[in-house]
Amino acid sequence: MTTFTFTTTRTIINEPGAARRLVSLCEEQGARSVMLVTDPGLLATGLLEPVFAGFSDSALQLTVFSDVEADPADSTVEQAAAQARQANADFIVGFGGGSSMDVAKLVALLAHPDCRQALSDMYGVGNAHGVRLPLLQVPTTAGTGSEVTPIAIVTTGATTKAGVVSPVLQPDIALLDAELTKGLPAHVTAATGIDAMVHAIEAYTSAHKKNPVSDLLAREALRLLSSDLLTVVREGHNLDARGNMLLGALYAGQAFANAPVAAVHALAYPLGGHFHIPHGLSNSLVLPYVMRFNAPQAAPLYAELAPCIMGDAVVDGSVADITEALIVWLEQLIADSGLPARLRECGIKEDDLPMLASEAMKQQRLLINNPRTVSEEDALAIYRAAY
């Protein structure tokens, strides 16, 4: 018998147009003063105008924090939390991509009247404690799965990131509205979609806490994501395909929230920290090469995933043959989606690779989950292969 614990967001709403009901959802939860956390780019699109109109017609007080940047800094989190406290917010809404939702998680904890912890004391696994304000998340990209994870990533210095991982950050409500994702540019759609696929692949092969429920979710996530990624890249207004991508990203988020990610993410983080490469693209750049490195240990699991990802294109042969065919298939998917395939295409120089390998080794929280042990020398070899 496999023993495990599985946790996730308690309420999931999957409905095109559901964001227009945000006010009533807040009211149903007993909210009086709501802080909505988002980013300036999303604010400029006008996607939030119907939401704001709903609040103006209600008795709810609305405070908007719209200064979330990509890879949000610790100072941004603290600024948002201070604004929430000043507004006496009793309900937090994250509205946007992973950065906005991650900030919203931490604001919900830091702005609670009983919070006695500083943000700097929360970094790591299980170090954030206490209670938080009610939290509703509205993803506008199909990638991070942050709406169903107890994880928030913060930039803590010029180039370093830290994670806060704690059950207290698990959101209460995830609202999936495919209409919100129809306007995403193709390159963002592609990068976030690959990001979600990485979550599922790494959850399925995680050395720690892999379990039957996370496996089931990872397989279904990959089936949905691989089937519709190119469709949404090429047909951005295909609502059914957009909905499948959102659901696939959510399933992948549920999977890796319980069976944590590993070396792909560990090697991706320095690319974002030092070169400001978007997180999904960073994962995409190293995915095939980490998989080839892992294959001596993880090939049987990769071969199990091949039918979910490749469908009828699965080859006959040994586990090693199927794994290599899967990696080649993913490389082609990345190319067909229009994403760059090599580190050199993203402004990285060969002389940067040793520094990146050294930085990746700081991500032991992630590397311990990898199916094969990664040394600094191994990390350098993976970066060189990806270069």
C-alpha cells in the first residue's frame, strides 16, 4: 500500500466568463474590504474593467495593487502587504500570472492582523506559520498552476530567488475563466504551456512524495497540454483549447504541489535571476537536456508518460528508445511553438555557464527531488548541452 497525503485548493470554478462574478464570490465569502493584486501590463489591457465595474456597483471596498513585476521582489511583497493592512483588507484576490498570484499568497499571510512573522523568516519549506486572510486566485495564463499550490517564489536580491512553501499559502478558491486568456501573445502562450508541461513531467518523476493522485493528475495534464498547445499558439481565440490549457495547467499545479519539481526548475531559476528570461522559457530551454541526463534513472517513468504526450506517435522499442523519441518529440514541440531552443539565442555567453552551474547548486530545495543526483559538474554539462 502506498501511503501519502494529498492537499489542494478546496474550491475550483471552471467557467468561461466567471470572472464577471468575482464580486458576488467575494460577497459569498463574507468579504467587506478586498485587495486585488495584479500587474501593470494586465491592468493596461482592460481585462479588469468589467471586474472594477462590478465592485463600483457593490458595497465592497476595493483596493488595487498593480505594481507586481515579473519575478517579484521581496520589497514588492512588503509594499503590497503594507497597502493591504492600511486598507484593512479582509479578502485577497490574485489576478494575473504566477507573479501576481504568488504575491497575493504572501500578502494574505502578511496582512493578517495576527501575523507576527517577517517575510525573511518564511523562506524555505514549512517556515511560514499562522493564519492568513481568505484568498481567491484568478490565473490569466495557463502555466504556473499557482492557483492550486502552497508555494510562492520571491526575488530576494539582484539575482537570487527564494521560495516560501507552506500549507498556509494554499488558496481557498481557484477561478478558471478561459476568456481571460484569449488575448495572450503566442510567445507567452507557448512559454507558459511548456512551463505547465514541465510541472507535470517533474511531478511524475519526483524522487519525493510522488503518489498515485499526483501521477493521475500529471498524466491528464500532459494529455490536455500536449494536445492543445500548438492550437492555442496558432489560434489564440479558440476558447475550447484555451480552456483545456487552463485545466491542464491546474492539474499540473495540483500534481507538483504534492510531488515537487526538480532539476529543470533548479537550472531554470538562474536563467531568470541573472538574464531575466521568463520562467516558462527558462524551463523550456533546459528541459530536453535535463531529461537526457535523468534518463539512466527515469527512463521507465518517461516511457510511461510518452503515450500521454505523443499520442499515436509513440514508437515501438525499448524504454530507452521510447524515452529518446519522447525527448525529440518535445524538442520539436518547442520549435514548432516558436520558442528559442538554445541558451545562446537568449543572450547567454559560453563564459556564463560555470556561473550558472554554481548558482543552480543553491537550489537544493529542488535538486533533492530529482530522480538522479546532480553535481555542479553535471549542471555545467547540462548547460553546455543546452548552449
